[in-house]
Amino acid sequence: MFKRILQLMARFLPGATSLRPFLHKLRGVNINGKVWIGDDVYLENEYPEAIELHDECGVNLRSVLIAHWRGKGRIIVGKKARIGACCLITASPGKTIVIGEGAMVAAGSVVTKSVEPYTLVAGVPARPIGRLKVPPVQGIPYEDFKAGITRL
């Protein structure tokens, strides 16, 4: 019950780089380094330890990461990776979904398979649509990020 209360607090309280990551860590989410967690993000409730977030990654507004369905899976979001707004990332039992280093999941996408490093994926289900030369992290000008995308 305590972990569920922490989950609710983390979804709605402020602090994308401070309070929210701290509350999720208390729940058992593996957070390595400084991460960004947007408003109303739902990180696995049943098995929070099945979620792993790495340094400089970001999970944007209203995204959902679910690592169980009739058994526990695992979701790893790599360094400098970004998950856009309103995405669903779901892992099957015994499977691990890896969002590779510097990868980006476009808004509204559904991810059921791993994403290669420095790849832009989009759609339902998510498919690769581009390669990234510049990771989608805070502090990088949008123009530089956009110029570094090569369409597949």
C-alpha cells in the first residue's frame, strides 16, 4: 500500500528531476544518475524494480511503462534516451525491453520491442524511422537535434 501511495505522489507532485525520481526510487525503481520524469507518468506498480532508468534519460508527460502481464518482464531506458509524451512501453513475461542509449520514442508510440541506440522510433507499433547523431537531452538546441536526424 505504501508503494502505491508513493506512486500516486510521484505522478502528480512537482519536481521532474528531484522529487519524482526520489519517490520512484523509494518505490524500488532502479534510477542511475539524474533523470527527468514528467507529469502523470505511470511507472510499473506491481514490480517497480523491473524498471531501470539511466543517466540523462527522460520520460515525458503521461507515458506508461508496464513490465508485467501474467508474469514479470523488464524495461531499461538507456543513457540520454527520451520517451515522448503519451507513449506506452510494455514488456512481456520474461522479456526485457531496452530503449538504447540516445534513442528517442516519438509521442504517442507503443513500444513492444527493444529500440537500438541512437534510433528514432514512432507509431503503433513503434518502428524505426530515423537515426540520430545528436541525443535528445536537455540543453541541446532543438535545431541541432533536428539537423542530426537521418531518415531511414
